[in-house]
Amino acid sequence: MLDMLPTERIGRATWLLAQGRSMTVREVADALEITPRGARAMLERLSRVVPLVDDGGLWRVASEERTASDGEVA
């Protein structure tokens, strides 16, 4: 997987989470062969366009999509 492009890594992370998995930053980093810092940054960026939440250290797809009026961080 080391030859994956960033777009492919983002797609893979989105796919894993869309399947209903809850993942830690470390699990995402290990699955994509990137650093935990890079995985956290990716998850934070993804959460702007995909309804992801950090639920006590486990990232998952939110049960409902958030909006700016719900307090979503812009």
C-alpha cells in the first residue's frame, strides 16, 4: 500500500468508515501506512464533508448529518 496516492488513501479511509467501522487514529494510520498525525489530519479534514465524529477516540460515521447550526466546526 505504500504506493497509494493520497486520494486513494482518503478513499480507503472513507470506505472503511462507511462500512460501519469505528476506528482509532492509530488504526487508520496502520491501515493506510501513514503517521498518526497524518491520519488525524485526514480524519479532521474528512469530517468537513463526511459526517464523521470523534466519539471518545473512536472515529465513526455519525448517525445523522451535522449542519453548521448544530455546532459543526468550520
